[in-house]
Amino acid sequence: MPALREKFVAASPPRRKVLIIEDEPSIRNVLYVLLAGLGCDGDVAPDAQHALAMIRQDRFDAVLLDLRSADLGPEQMVAAITDLRPSLVGRVLVITGEVSDPRIIEVLERNAVPHVPRSRVTSDLWGRMRTLLGFARSSPDFPTR
């Protein structure tokens, strides 16, 4: 049986690493649990400065960015992330919260930055992360619900 276990472990896809930029502990916990259910490991940064330092030092497959946690505007924050790690272009998902400023949504859409309202995170995260990480719907690398 040990040989079978080793074969299974060796055949398992690598876990994806996602940076969560979120200052609210309860939301961080929800995102962390949802990512674990997707087969991803989550690292947490409470603000933009910590996040950028982590991105400088480590590789991530995607970033979840809560706009309220960033000290910078969405355009500047996404640019800073992708300047440090060009591999993250198109792999930043912005959590918009209950944004009342339509200009923020316009900036995100103009720059093709995927976003999801905070109120829909639990229902939309699976599909959005599948797209960001390049998982096919029937891929064995992605758990189905």
C-alpha cells in the first residue's frame, strides 16, 4: 500500500499559491477556507505595503485584492503588483466591496482587471479563480463541486 500512496501523491497536481490582501480578519478567514477548498494555499497580507514586500520575495499564482486594504488606488496597486511580478498580469482578482464609486468599476473594467463584489465572493470565487488560474472546467487539476 505505501507504493500506491506514493504514486498518488506524486500524481497530485501542485497546489497553487494565492496572496490574499485583506485587512479584515473574518473576511481573510473566509477567503483562506475557500481557497483551500479550491486546492490552493493562501498567504495573507493585511495591507498594500506588506503585500508588495511579499510579492518581491515570493512567487504567487494569483492575488486576491480587497480595495479597502490597499493604500493605493486600484490602478496603481495592480500596476505595482504586475511590475514586480509580470507573471501576475491578468491574475489579480479585485474584491470591490460595496463600491459606491462607479469610477472604480470603470477603471477596473477599462484595464481588464477581474473583480467580484464582496457580497458575491462565496458564490463567485470558484469560477473566477478557475479562470485566473487557467483550470479547465473538466480538468483533473481542479476539484468540482
